[in-house]
Amino acid sequence: MLKKLLKHDFKALFKYWWIVAVVTAGLSALSGKCITIIESEKELPAVLDASAGIALMLTYIGIIVFTVFSTVMIFVRYYKNLFTDEGYLTFTLPVKRSDILNSKLISAAFLEFATFLVIGLDVLLMLFVAYYKEILKKEFFVGLKQAAAAIWKELGGYIFVYLLEGILIMLALSVLALLLLFICITIGSIITKKAKVIASI
């Protein structure tokens, strides 16, 4: 039954999320081009230069909005699915309460990871569009290889241990933050009949 719950939670969380993710990726590609315009040595019209700066600023704002949007989607899904009329139907399902919570936690953690991944790819896309000429040069790959060799020489096989430790810490922090969010929504919805969202915040 957990699989069915996860299916519905993923469908609800990613219904609009992917649209915002695509828009953010488009803005990142545009920003990469804007960086080339700003850093160009040619004399360009002031309007073009100002437009590029504005587009770059909008991309930064877009990434922040995307992060907040993902968190709000988690908040709304948990609240609507458990503490509104929809919640009445949820608790009539023949499933364990733990399965309902686990479904919310797993889907929310996956959404946070997907958001983090998309933001990382957006930054890489922006840098690639802006500096693809330098990146595609042989010297870049040689420098990258030398940096990797230097890191391996310094850390050796321990690099995998550090990476695993970092991933586990990030996962633990994400789960704790989500549980705190769920507790706040639960308490806010229980202690008051009106303005539940405000009480949760």
C-alpha cells in the first residue's frame, strides 16, 4: 500500500514542479548568454548591457523562488492531504498511519533532492553557456585531471568515505528538517480551528 501512497504523493508534488524546473533551466541558459554580454570587450549599447544585468538578476531570484516553491509544495501537500476534507478520506484508507507518514517523508525528501540536483545543473548550464569556449579547450581538461590527481594524492581512498559521510549528513539534516516541518503543521492544525496555516508557520 505504501507504493500506492507514494504514487499519489509524487503525482501531486511534481504536478507543477517540473514546469518551474524547466523555466529555471531556461533562465539559467539565458543568464549564461548574459554573462558573455556583460564580460564582452566590445562596446555594446547601454540598453543591451542593462537588460543582460536584469536577466541575470531575475535568474538568481528564479532559483530562490524555485527553492521556496518546492518547500511550499511539501507544506501544502502534507496539510491538504491530512488536515482538510481530503484528510478525512486519507484516514479512511486501509493503511497504517506509519505508511502515510513514510510516504510523505520519502516523497518530500526525493523532491528536495531533485530540487537540489536541478539547481546544481542550472548553475553548471549557466557556466557552460557563458564559458563554453574555455571549457572545451584541451587545457581545461588537463587542469581538471591535475586537480583530480592532486586531490587523490592528498586524500586517497578516503575521498569516498568523506563523500559518503557528506551525503549521509545531508540526508539526515533533510529528514530532520522535514519532520520538524511536519510537526509544526500538525501542531498548528490541532491547536486551532481557524488560521491553521498561520499557526503552523
